[in-house]
Amino acid sequence: MHSTKRLIPLLLLVGAACTRGNSGSPTCGIALLAGPGLITSQLTNGRAVLTDPPRGIPDSLPALVIQQKNDRGAVIVGRDAEGKVSMQFRGPSFPSRGYGLLVVDDTSQRAMGVLILDQEEPANHPSIGTIVGGGTALNLYGVRVDWVSVNNPRCPLFGGPASQTS
């Protein structure tokens, strides 16, 4: 029964992913499904989990909300008084429960973006901050990944480059 509960949102996600994104192709749909799955699986690798906020996080990062449909947005990045990361989400469909996951490339140590997941928080991992959308604040975790293996450049996980505003 538990696996069936997980399969239904997964199938909805595949259907939504195949009709959204840069080209709407099945390849991009699969990439949009596989990428977040590979990234969140790194939470089981203790060496990949961030225990402290990384240095050099840009002021703004792309964000992807993983729910029954995927919505893109952005986060404005700051720090709180304790030095933890504090992010403000800008975009549609912020979940009322779940968590944020800062994705860092393990080769360049560069923050690539933030996944916002409408699911149970990872157990026994330290929060590196918070992400706020609307009136909801979720814990933020961080993970290092081999970016080349989780992102298809033809269908970028976090969309194109973040737009620059002047």
C-alpha cells in the first residue's frame, strides 16, 4: 500500500513533466522526474549532506517546487542572526508542508538551486536554515551532488540561467 501511495504522485509528476519544461518532450519529462529523485537519494549519503550553510551562495537562486505538478520560481537568499540561510520563495504553489533542499555541485561547490518538496522531512539531518513562502516556513537542508549526472543540459532542472534584474 505504501508503494502505491508513492506511485500515484510519481505518475502525475511524469505526466506533468512531459507536458512542461523547455521542449515538452518525454526526455525532458523523464529528466524532470529523475533529477529530483537522484538528488533526494543523496540524503542517504552522510558525506553528501551539508551540516552547515555553504559559503558564497548567490543572492538569488532558481527553485523548483515538486508537488503533483512542478512549478518554477526563485528564492531570495539572506542569513539570519545565527548565520543560517534564510530564503524567501517567489513563485506559485508553495507547499504547506515539506522542506527545502539546497542543491550544491560537489565539483565546483556552487549552489545550483533549491528543490522544494511536498513530502516528509529527512530524518536525523541538520537544518541549515529556512525557506519561507506565503505564510509558511519550511526547514532547509543541503546536499552535494554530482551535478553533471543529475541535470540534463538540454532540459535544465532549474530552467535557464536566473534572470538578472537591474
